[in-house]
Amino acid sequence: MDLDVYVTAHRAEWERLDHLLGRGRRLTGAEADELVALYQRTATHLSVIQSSAPDPALTARLTQLVARARAAVTGTRRASWRDVARFLTAGFPAAVYRSRHWWIPTAVLSTLLAAVIGWWIGTHPEVQAAIAAPEELRQMTRPGGEYETYYSSHPAASFAAQVWTNNAQAAAMCLVLGAFFGVLVLWILFLNMLNLGIGIGLMASAGRLDTFLGLVLPHGLLELTAVFVAAGTGLRLGWTLIDPGPYSRRTALAQQGRAAIGMAIGLALVLFVSGVIEGFVTPSGLPTGARIAIGVAAEAAFLVYVYVLGGRAVRAGEAGDVASADRSAELPTAA
């Protein structure tokens, strides 16, 4: 395609669109219709130029023009409580449900990794000696030791807030770093499983694995599920860079990225619940069975939420993305 000829043929339409946009709301009915038609044609022109004869300066100019025209055509919309309700009852659970083929295998493999690390440490005294001196290990694993007092070492409210902040940051990092082909997500996941495996191995070697699980399971079931969902979503985002499917890589990455941002908000709420459990239930004087039952109930409630509400929303066509009115228009692709 001869770019100069193409620009000469359509420059008048672009200038007319820019003129109409400059008039703001002072448009007649016929001019408003003309603006819509010019917006659609200019979006097509931009797609053709990007596909056939990309020119950075011209592409930037038309991209800005199309964005302004779209804002004028669709208008602006304020978020409302209806948007919040839609996100909590459809958008977030649908996004988690749709990514289940990523986070469920991530959860299974990560749990197995933590178990293997725990077994290796628990059955090899030389590995334990490499972690810490024998006296330090006894201080950590004895009754009333560091593993037990960790959960009651600070006031419950401040401890819950600290735990929530740390876990939310870890989940957000998994989601954001997925854009780097998922490599950093795997590293963050490995570090989490390594810490869990060390605790399992050391407490098992001291004959106190039941005590350790009684402390970890109440909050850990929901907390780790949120981490696995974040890691699985991050890995899915990284895979989109390799295989965008039927969409262009840019469109696919934008779609998955918007879903990941919404996922970060939803998982922050989930981790808030697990933080409350860790701050108030885990160190409480409740019997071990009661504390674990609370953790199991929270985990079951989340899974029911995802599979019932999320499954229903997906079957109704929900993709976990923002509403179509709130995302950028997808330009037609030139043949």
C-alpha cells in the first residue's frame, strides 16, 4: 500500500472528525451522526495502516484521534454500587472459575512440592543442621516455641493487618509478574512452598507435625488457595504472550491483564478473610478441631462461591473482563 496516497485520500475525513470533536456538545443531530460514521471509518483506517504500512507518527496521531472520538461517542460513566455488586457476584467468581485449569494444577503440584520438601527435611538430620544449629531448632519446635508463639506475638488486629498486607502484595506480584512469561511467578511460588516445607519438616522431626498443621490449616487453606489462584492467573497471563489464541497478542494480553487486575482486587478481599482468621482464630484458645473446622468452612465457602456463582456467570457469557462499555474498542483487523 502506498501510504502517501492513502493519507491523501483520507486526510479530509480525519480533519473533519477532529473539527467535530473540537466543537464538544455543540453538534446538530446530523453532525452527531457524521461523527459516529467518521469515528468508525477512522478506526478502520488506523487498523489498515497498522497492518499494512505502520508509521509511528501517523499511528500515534490516529490512535489519539480514535480514542477521543470513542470517548465522545460512548460518553463517560461513573462507577456505582451496581458495578460493585456485579463484580462480586459475577465478574470476580467468573474470572476465578475460568482460570481453574491453571490454578488447580498449580495448587496440586505446589502442595506436592511442599510435602516432598517437608519429607526431605524431616528425614535428613544433615539438612536440618544446615538450616540452623540444634539449639535454635529446639527453640523453634519445642512446645511454646517460635512456631507456636509466632501467631500470638502481636495484638490480633495489627497482626491480621500485617498478614493481609503481606499476602495481598505477594498475590499482586504473582498477577503482575506473569507478564514476564511467568518465570518470576514460579520463583515466588517456590519460595512460599519452601517456607511451608521447612515448617513441615522441622516440626515433623520433633514429633509435633499435628501441632503445626493445627496452627497452619485454619487460615492456610484459604490463604494458600488465594496464592494458587494468583499464581495460576499469572502463569496464564505469561502463556498469553506465547500463545494468544485467536486474538492478536495485544488484544489477548489486554483482556487477560484487565481480568488479572480485577482478580487482584477480589483476592485482596479473600486474603482479608484469611488474615482475620490468622489474627483472631489461629492463636485463640479454641480446640484444634474447632479452629480447623473454621478454616475448612471458609475454604468450602470460597469454592462454592467460585463454582456456583462463577460457573453460572460463565455459562451466562461472563468473561471476567470489565464491561464492554468500559474497555477500549477492538479495532477491526485488515485482511
